[in-house]
Amino acid sequence: MAEASKYGISGTPTSVIGYTQPNDPKTIKVVKVIRGAQKIDAFREALDSLYNEKPPAPAAEKKAGTR
């Protein structure tokens, strides 16, 4: 519950919609929090907004031996 409270989650059911960060797959960017028992349309809208959002591009990696 301590981890959930960091994100304002205080009850169930609560669903978090987001995506992982390119350079840190353990970090999730939360796009939408769905609280309470919702119809499938709430999840569809949240997922559609995620698909339409452009995630951050990974940082360019410098190749060895280049400047």
C-alpha cells in the first residue's frame, strides 16, 4: 500500500495505464489512472490516448571510436 500511496492510489480497483521508459524499463510513465469499476470504454479511451502519445526517444548512444 505504501507504493500505491505514492501515486495517489488509496483503494481498489485502481488501474494504471502507461509505458516503460526506453533507457530504464523499470520506470513507468503513468499516462492515466482509472479508479473504481469502470466499463471497457474507459480502458479503451486510456489505451487510445497512450497509443496517440509519442513516447520520448531514447538518448542517442555514442559509438566507440567516434567523436
